[in-house]
Amino acid sequence: MNSRRILQVVLRASIQKLPTTSRLPIRHASTTAPQAPSGRSRWARRLIYASIFGALGVGAGGVLDSKISLPPSPGSTEDKVLLEEIQSVFDRGLPIVQELRNNPDYVESGAYEGMPEENKAHRLTSKALAGSRGIGLQRVFSNDKEKKVVSVVFLGSGLEGWPTMVHGGALGTIIDENMGRAAIRHLPERTGVTANMNINYRAPVYSGFFYTFHARLDQERSTDRKAYTICEVRDLTGQVCVEASGLFVVPKKFQLAEIGDRF
């Protein structure tokens, strides 16, 4: 098993790369009567066509099988192997990670790093959506100087709403948390709740890939009890797939536990 299984090629890309039989040589017009192909050449062409379409069927079938089959259960042996591969790709294969690690203004941490284990068990993103089938990896890079938070996230096939595509609701959940990270690092109470969130989906987000969530604080509009935030979800080429904005507030009528800087 290798990292190609993790960074799987989506169905549309696979179809585009499949060989085509449409590029046949053009025959020039001739005044001579066409000669009937020999029986031997007819069988040769049939064998070639059978090989080509057989390869097409096997290739497309393999892609569909990998997308339709059930993802591994969290904690299973297969899940653990996949998580190790995801971590390896994150550490060695993503330029954005090296760029953030080389920037002294960004501090790297794990999502929920400072949260007690009993609390993680009751969270949607750290429990129900955990494992290679869900949020296979999430590392947070915080920049307090510029009031930014960049999270690098692997989105597994268990987050799909349609084959190969991540569900918009799952994206909204991760976006909400990442904007919350930018907001809570600003609020003196070190806690808050989502009051409003708006999302615009610009391009498909495919499962089985890493994406970056870029959240930042709108410093001009924010106060000690209100934090306005903006977030973009980008693929590894830098294309913006989702845009979002949110408002986080500190309630006046009831006390919230302090979340802290790392969650």
C-alpha cells in the first residue's frame, strides 16, 4: 500500500487520461476501388479494439470500486496504516507545510492539542469524524501577528455527499471551527460561540486530498465581545474552492468554559 491510494485520482481526471480510439489516421480519397480487408487484418483490429476497451473497463471499474467501497473503520488496522501514510505525505510531500514551518510568524500545533481526552470524545470533529475516512489529519498554523490561522486538513471519503465530492455540511463544520480559532485567539475571554456564518461554494472539493483552510480576523470590525472572521478553503494549487464569513460572540447571560488557544 502506498500514498497513491491516499492521493487518489478523482473519477473525472481518470476518464480524461484514459486512451481514446478517435485519433485514427485519415484516409485520402482515391479513384481506385477500395480493397476488401483480409480476414487476418480484421481479426487483428478486433483484437486491438478488444484490448483497448477491456483496459478502459478495468481502469474505470477500479476507480469506481475504490470510490464505492466502504472506508475503513476508525481504529482498524487498515485505518491505522492509512493514517500513517497521510502523516507521511503531510510531512514530506506538501510544499505549503514546508512554507509555513519555515515562516517564524506561524506556530504549528495539533487540533485539540490542549483539550482533555474526555472532551474530545464528545466532539463531532474529533470523534465521529475521526479516522482516515473523515478528518484524517488536521494541523493548525497560527499567526498572532497578522491574526491568521491556516489549517492543513486531509478530507477522507467518509465525508462525501456525492461520490468523490466532500459534503458541503462537512466543509461548513470544519470552516466554522477554523474561523472560531481565529476569533477566540482575539477575544479576551478565550471563548465564544458562532452567531452567524455565510458560505459560498465556488468549486468542488474532492475527497482523498489535502486542503488548506485560511481564516483571519477582521480587525477593523471586531471588538472584545465580537469577532468578525473570513475564511477561504483552497486546494494545493491555490485555487479558492469555498469562501466564508462569520461572527463569533461572547454571551452576556451565561458563562462559557475557556477554550484556550489550541483546539
